Amino acid sequence: MSDNTKIPHIKSVETRHLEQRESLFRGLQNLDRRNFLKVSTGAAAAALAAGASNHFHSFLPVNVAYAADGPAGQGFSFAYISDSHLYVKKTNERFVRQLLRAVDDVNKLDPQPDFVFFGGDLAQLGRKEELDLGAQILKSIKAPLHMMVGEHDWFFDMGQHWNELFGPQNYSFDHKGVHFVVLMSVQEKDFWTARGMSPAERMHTVAGLDNAVQSAFEVGAPQREWLKKDLEKVPTSTPLIVFSHSPLYKLYRPWNFWTDDAEDVQAILQRFERVTVLHGHTHQVLTNRIGNIQFQGMLSTAWPWPYAPQGLPALTVQMNRPNPFDPNDGLGDGTISVHPDGLVDMLYNLWNRNPMQVKASYLSSGGKSDVPVAPTLASY
Ligand SMILES: [Fe+2]
Ligand SMILES: [Fe+2]
């Protein structure tokens, strides 16, 4: 005779994962700090239980996490999330929810990407509370996570807390035959000391893109030297994927859609046969090609910028103007498929619209083949 009361009730890993994920979202309904930390820690535990045993290495410098592991030329994919611009929770809960939506997107990918890349501007005003909140949310990503800094993360304390959370702001790593470089492209010349600005004033000045006070973004001479040295040992036949927060070309100076020493950096990269630069900051579908370098912008989870009024690179197929009454329109995340030859197809996962794929072959052919299908206006 069976006695069911003696059988312990065991929940499957999936059930526990779903329950804990649910509680994370429920916790967001009232975002007091204690509650939020509790639920987001639960989500992290759920990710671990779901098999993400590398979860706690997510914030390690990547050259430790990946040591040239794998044969060249096999192709792989990774995902990106960018520009979440988190304020403290009570100021803007919507941006928190939008970042969580992106985290859910990448956690649902099947198969899972080799890693997730975050494209910068995690915080809005560079405050410790904002960066801590972002770090908590990103911890529930199942795949390993690699971070890049944006100007909104940096100019309150000049990167101190970001470095404590995520490690160095520029680094490189090798993965399946591709050499990856992460740059800190939003250095600025000192406009604050002579003006006697406080850290908050400095941050607010940089956060307002269109003011004449700040200087232009740049990679800067010391980091360019680091880049040259980093690439010295890399054969020109090795595919290169470079991440920068600002686009590594000069698009529109009044909004700092710009890197002031872009030509110097491009000159360092040009000797390589296949180079892709992926950038954040511009919050829109943006594609370009200069020499052999292919450029792709990442979407934001916070808001879409309009296109620069002075015009766009010829190869950019525009996303439609977002619906101003839909706070999720024009936002999204994406997946990057790396071909065996090292060039990449970029999938823009536009929320509420059809996804848009910009293939390497479109850029390589100067826009002649594989023209991307522009997003439709209708939601789907
Ligand atoms: Fe941004
Ligand atoms: Fe930015």
C-alpha cells in the first residue's frame, strides 16, 4: 500500500528556475532594495541551478575565462545587450524592466550563445547604486558575460566603482579562432578641473551629449599604444572583433556620435584581413564600412536615439521611426553569428517589430548583395 505523504515533494530544476524567475518579476512590483536584492539573488541561484555553472565567473576578465579555447574556423554566436541607462529603481522602474526583458531574451536563446556582451551605459549617472543594480540584474544571465564601459558609467567617479565590479575597462581575449578586443573609447580631455566642477557636475555635463563644454570622446594615446602591443602577436589572417562604446568613426560631433582619434585606431586595425567593430552609444541600427573594417551599432534597452540629422553612412538601412506612444518600440537586443571566416551577421532583435539582419556579405559587397529587409511599421 502506498503512502504518498512519505514521498518528499521534489521540484524539478526547471520548475524552481521558473518560480524564482517569476518572483524576480513580482519583486519588481515594489522595488524596495531589500526585496529586490532578495529576488535577484534568487534569480542568480536559479541560473546556477539551471546549469550555468560558469555563472560566478561572469565578471572575470575575459582572458581568464577564455584562454584561446577551441579550433579556429568553426563559427559560433554570441548575444549582446546594451545601453540600459539605469537610474536608481525608484526613479525609473521602466528601464529596470526593459533590461530584465533583454536578460530574459538572451536566457531563452536555444542553443545558448557562447557569451553575452554588454555594450556600455549600464548606469545613467554613474552612481554606485545604479551600477550595483545593473550588476545584480546581469548576474541572472546564464551565459558568461563580458562587459564594456560607457560614458554614463564612468564620469561620476572616473570608473572606480565600475572597475571594482567588472574589472579592467580595456582587455582582449581569444575565442574559437577570433581575437576580441574591448576598448574604452569614451575618454575625454579634462574639461572639469579648471571649471571647478563636482563629480556630479562632470557626469551631468557628459550625460548631456549636445553641450559645448565637454571634449570629444577618444581612445587616447596610452590605450592606442596598448592596442598596438596587444595586436603585435596576432597574425593578420586572424579575424578581429573590436568592441567600442562610441562608434570608431566620426558620424556626428554635436551628439558625440564620434571618436576623435578614430582614424588613428582604424590605422592600427587596417592591416588585418577581417575586422568588425561593434559599438553601443548610438541606440539604433547603424552600419558602416571603412576600408576593410565593418561597423555595426547595437540597440539600446532604454530609448532609441533619432538618426543624426546630417546624414548616415551609405550602407545603413534605417529602422523605422519608433512609435512615440510605445515605450518599447525601437528598443531591443541582438545576436551576432560569427562565420567560420570571422566576419559577422548581426541580428537586431527589435522588440515589437520584425527582427532585422545585417549580414557581413551586405557590407563586404558594398551593399550589392543580401540587402537587409527593413523593419515593417506594424507590430508583430
Ligand atoms: Fe547610451
Ligand atoms: Fe553612451
